[in-house]
Amino acid sequence: MKRLHLHVTVPDLHQSIQFYETLFGAAPSVVKDDYAKWMLEDPKVNFAISARDRTPGLDHVGIQVDSTAELGELSGRLKAAGAQTFDEEATTCCYAKSDKSWVSDPSGLRWETFFTFGEATTYGEDPAQAALEAATGACCGPTTPATPACCS
């Protein structure tokens, strides 16, 4: 089974949690000082928000899988299509331990395919963004006066 993943950067986490609790009719399954996540069954989505000094809006999208075999299949398709991927094994991100394969679509939108196999006590790092920008020259989204070039 695969689950769509959406990650949105928000300016006010508390206010956004209240909004999405109302929209989804459910409390988040994970809440941290800078992050919240809903694992919804209807619609089947892993929806996450974070307040981490980034430009508000869509941060990245992805597909969560249930096994390393499914992850290998999806990342294999991307590589076969000639896409430049950035693969991570046993990485810590979003308070979880996961294997991942990242790619940017033709417009520069970041996509991740990932298999999560455990929880983590820290948010983690995001080396995928820097690697994808270096490989493709893609920027992660609109710039603001505080971020005059590609996101740092």
C-alpha cells in the first residue's frame, strides 16, 4: 500500500494545528514543538506541517511505502526515466527513521519516496535539498526578501 505525503511549512504551528484538526476532524498523531503529522485513512495521506524558518507553503510531496522493496521499485522507476535522485539510508527526518529517495520534478518541486521503520527524538537534517539543488539547479520554491536566492 502506498500513501500520499504532503509537507507544508507554516508560520504559526499552533494556529495551523487547530485549522487542520477542524479540516480533518482528527487530532494529529504526532505533535512536537516545530512539527505535527496526521496519518489519515480517509483520504489516505501522511500530512505534515512544520514551523522551521522556511518560506511558508508547500515544502515537498511524496509517496510513503510499506517496504524497502516498494521503495526500490519507485526509486528504480525514477532512475530508469533518467531522473537525478538523491538516496538516503537510515536517515533521521521529521522525527522518524527512514530510507528515502529524493527527486525534483521538472518545475523544481521536491518529491520523496520513503519507507519509515522507526521513530526518532529529533527532527533531523535535510541534506536532500542541498544535493538536489546542486544536481539540478532547481530552487525549492518562491523567494522572499529574506531568501534572495535559492532557499538556504
